[in-house]
Amino acid sequence: MNSTTLNQPNPQSQQEIEQERQKATNEAQSSLDQDAIAALEETRNAINAIDQGNTQEALQALERATGKLDILLARYPELALVPVSTQITIIDLAPRDFDLIEPIRDEAKRAVNEEDFPTGRALLHNLVSEIRTSTVNLPLETYPDAMKESARLLHQGRNDEARAVMQLALSTLVVTEQSRPIPLINALTELAAAMALAAQGQDQQNQDQQNRDQVLRLLEDARTQLKLARELGYARRDPEYKELDRAIRDIERQIRAKEKTESPFAKLREKFFSFFNRVSRVNRPSHESQQTQSQQTANA
């Protein structure tokens, strides 16, 4: 395999990516809280009622919203953010040629250093290869107080001010993102295939050269995908990248020496899964200032 260019993902990798996407979707959907969703809906109902000149209906909607929020505060006294909607996206724009990655990184760094953030964002977008979970969250620290303040203003007949408070509350929902790096999913797929093929050859007692060559090729592909994840900046400075690469090279040496590899493969795969889950758990809150609900395309 060319040292700077990646092969196209194999069909098995595409299947694993789809399975991981489905897993992300299931996890995200199960995290959504219906009481928080209802509180948001009642906030919008209150705003609509004010627009229609129906103060009493607005107050009733706020009472229902506050009731839902009181339930959330009692249920999650230590929780800052409650998920209300989510979107799962596969974004795979990164180049497959390593020689193209470094120039993009350098240009992005230069743009950021020059405070040309739009250019920097556009360049960094070209280094994305992940299954991304974007979640819109209701902030429990501020949202309930905003609803109570809105109700107080409505009782005083200050409807425009109450509406402004609710609009502000809706515009300060917090977006968090979680990324599952596709190169690491590909690497895990290659490792699983190599492990199965090596076991098959050893079960036959006389592992032939063709079998060994196929296993070695899969292991090389796994190391290349591991390197790609690192070059794209997914926990780039994590020392475990080197440890995993070293472990794969050790198995390559054992394959060439016709040694038993079942135990080393099992340990490596377990370690790789742990690394993948740790990297994928990184949660990056967007800046909490004024992400308006109208700007979000998340699906409830």
C-alpha cells in the first residue's frame, strides 16, 4: 500500500459505520427528556398567546412549563443540561492522501493566528471524518428562573418584557457535540478481520503464506487508519496512539514468526475499544451565548 494514500474503505467498514451511526442514534434518542421538551413547547405557546393578546392563556402555559421544570429540578438536582433534541450526521470530508492533510492544518493554524476565523472554520471542516451527535440542551441553571420571571412580568401587565425574557431563554439553549472518529471505526474493523483471519489460519495448524500476507495487510491498514485519526486531530496528543501502533507492530512480528496471536489480538482489541470509547466520549459544548432555536436543525 502506498505510504501516503489510504485505500477506499471496504464494505465491512461501511457496515460498521452504519451500525455505529445507529448506535449513536439510539443513545441520543433515549437521552431526550419529555418534560424538558414539554417545557420548551409551553414556552412557545406562551409567546404565541401574548402575540394574540391572550394574557391568561400565556400565564397558563407558563404555569405548565414551570411545573415541568420543577419536576426536572427535583429529578436532576445536579444536572446542568437536559437534552431536548438531537441530530446524527456522518461527515467524512477528510482527504485520503496524508500529503494533503498537513497543508490544510497549516493553513487553518495560520488563519486562526491571523484571526481569520471564517477561513479557519472552512479549512478545519475539510479535516472532519466522524459520526457527529449534536444535541440541543435546556440549561437547568437559568431556564426555570427565566420562566418565573416571565410569569411575574405577565402578572404585572408587562407583556412585552415577559415575551422578551422568554425569547432570550429560548435563544440560550446549549448545543453539545460528540464525535465518533470514522478512521478509528475503520481501524477496529480491520483489526477484527485480521483477528478472524489469523484464527482461521492457526486453526488449520499450517498457516500458509497467503493467509499471513492477508493478515499483515489488514494490520497495516489498521495502523494507517489509526495514524489518520491522529493526523485529523482526534485526541491527537493522546499517548495511547503510540501504544496501540506498537501493539499492532508486535502482532505483525508474531505473525511473521508464525507465533500464536489469539491472546495478543484479544488484548489489543479490548484496548482499542476502550480508546475509541474514551475518544468518542469527548463532549464539546458550543459557546453558550445565543444559539437561537431558529438556527438549529436538530430533530426531536
